[in-house]
Amino acid sequence: MALIWAQPFGRAGAGRPAGFGTLLFVPNNSMNGASPEAHHRTDSPFSRMAPSSGGLTRGTKTSERIASALVEDIIGGGLGPGDRLPNEASMAERFGVGRGSVREALRVLEVHGMISLRSGPKGGPVIIAVDPRYVGRTLSLYLSLRGATIEELVQTRLILEPNVARLAAEHLSEESSTRLRQALEAEAAGAEAGYIDAANEFHYVLATITGNRVLDLVATALKDLYTTRVVGAGVAHVTTDPSIKLEHREIGEAILRGDGETAERLMRSHMDYYTDKIHSVAPRFAESRLTWE
């Protein structure tokens, strides 16, 4: 089943919407001219929508085809967090299938963090904001099965992050400049105990302003995947230097100047330094297999 992602938003914070929700599966132009209330209404617009293809395509498991059709409806209808999907009986009638197939399709969407199945009179399937951590967790399952290591994850980020910095500088706008400055100021003023979260936020903000929604999602998911393992293994403080905020400041200033070449070079040097540090102070961690968590 193809999952479709659109808005270049990541985790909540200086460069993210309020709340923990992040990547919305709504096209960029779906919000143009619409009021915030339109994306938090309680009546379902599904009743006014026809199936995008008039039915289900063949060749895929029924529940996955239903899930895919619902994703297309969500995108086509410009729906967002808080909007409700029809109840099981309505969807079973629409697709000409049993309620068991519909229920399984809804579980597929729930597993991918696209809906919440709420109980009670006002419950049912409700659209929620999608978090890159869901992507990272799903990816970690496949990486674990393939025997991928932390070092391979670090090497991949070493390829991505310098390009994130360069693209951020090349796609800088007045609005994104403000968000980047806010992230840098928050990191500079933050307490040492929370420097890891502040450092993460810097990377998350850069990803949102690359102008590339795929890179935004992948870079953010991999960053979260890495941080979760570093913290979980108890090696965060021996592999990460609290002075990281100074390096981020230098990279951020290059981006704010629109100097993509310098931003890319500084980010590569930054990533190289911490890659070497992991190898020197926590070699067993670097060699360890990525686990599904």
C-alpha cells in the first residue's frame, strides 16, 4: 500500500505546529483559503465524496485496497486532524465488503499512525496528525530484519544531513528564517539537561525548510530513530558534546546568510566529528544491530 505524505512539517517545537502531531497527509493547497475550523469539523465530508476510482482495484488484499482508497479520499477531500471517517457499516456498504475487511483496513491506517480508533458514542475512526516516529519505527523493523547496524544508520545520516543544510540555505524564506532563529535561540538558552532535545529540534527545523518533503520525512525519521537508540542505550552523554549548540549556531548562521556551500561543509564536519566520537567512545554501540522498538 502506498502511503502519501505532503505537508513539510515535523515534530512539534520551534519549527513545528503545536502539539506532537507532525506530517499531515493533506496536500499543500488543501489549506489555501480554508479556515482552521474547516479542518476540525465534526461532520464527516465523506458523505459528500464519491470513491476516487469508483471502487477497489484488483491485485491487492481487500483491506489494503480499502485503506489505500481511504487515504486517497482523505487527500482529495482536504481532510486533516480531527475529521472523522464514516462508520464501519457505511464503508462496508460503499465498498461492497464485510465489516471485517473494513475493520482490518482501519487497523492498517491506525498502525501507520494515520487515524485513531476511539470508543464511545462520538468515537470511531478519527484522523490524526502523522508523526515521523511512526515511519522510523516501521523502518526499524525492516532494518532489524536485515541486520542493519547503528553505524550504517549514522553513515546514512552523514550523507543526508549535509544536503539538508545546503537545501535549507537555498530555500530560505522570511518565515523559515524566523523559525530557524527561534530554534537557535532556544538551543542557546536551554539548560544542559535538555540539550539533546534542543539539538534535535535544530535538525528537525532544517529538514522542514529544505523544500523537499521526502527528504524532510526521511531525515526527521532517521534522526529520531538514531536519538531514540542513543538515549535508550545510555550513551547519549558520552557520544554527544553539550557544546554542540555552538556548532549548530555556526551552521545556522551560514544558512541564514543563504550560503549553502558553507552550510553543507560545516554540517559534514559536524557529522564527521560525532561519527568519529561514537567509534572512539562507544564502539560496541556503533557495531550493534538496529532493533525494532
